[in-house]
Amino acid sequence: PALHEQLCQGGRPCFLLYPGPEASDVADIASKSPVTLILIDARWRQARIMLNRSTWLQALPRVSLPHKQSGYIWRQQPASGCVSTLEAVSEALNFLEGDGARIKSLLLRPFEKMVQLQCQFTPNAKDKNANLGLPMSGEKENANPLWDRSRRRKRRRNKQRLDFA
């Protein structure tokens, strides 16, 4: 509770950067600057669990980023528009800060170098997110990109169990 008060100190609005159908675009809050932006630094499944367990996080207004492909090419993202925490921070600062483009570039430079170096040591490295594609404009975003994938996996397992029975 004390941390929560400090985050919103001085009437500063507090937002959760996390996709969802009720999330507004991060560019829409740029005029409310300065703002406190909360990010959950975890894998998507872990982030969803943390969000579901925290009533305080659930109560925060959400903002999301415009869809873009992740540069994390060797790690499969759950859906299009899902990016690493560093990519999300750099993209959000691009919208919220006056010198956002420069900040974004400075933040992503070591990330891009890390990906490049990792790919040198990964045989047959390919972009695991290339087939995700970006959603068509106007396409409704799922509340959590993992849910559909998780449901499909459960259906396949159940079908396999029935086939063996």
C-alpha cells in the first residue's frame, strides 16, 4: 500500500502496460505526462498469472502498444504484438518522452546486438515469430494471447487421449 501511494504521488496517473480489449493506446496518454507506467517483467504466462493474482494491478487502467513484430527471433511469442519487456519499454518511451526516438534507439542497440550474437551460435537460426503475422486493422484483440493457444493445446491432448483409449 505504501508503494502504491508513492507511485501515484502528486496526482501522477498510473497505468499498466499490458494488452487487453479494454487497453487504450499508449500514445493516448502522452498528453498526461508525467505518468507512472507499470510493466510486468516475466514470460507471458507468468505475467498473466501475476496479473490475475493482483487486484491492484487489475484495477489499474491499461495501455498497450501498437502491434509490431518482436526482435526476439529465437523465442516464440504467444501472439503478434507480444514483445520483450525491453522492447515494450523502448516503444512506450518513444511515445511518452520528447526525445523518445533517440531513447528507443539507445535502448534497443544492445538488445539487437545480443540477438545478432545469439544467432551466430544458433545453428539454423530462424525467426520463430515470422508466422504470427500482425492482426488486420479492426480485428479484435484477445484479452490474453495465451488463452487461445492454451485451449488449442488442451484440445489436442484430449483428442490424443481419446485416440489411445
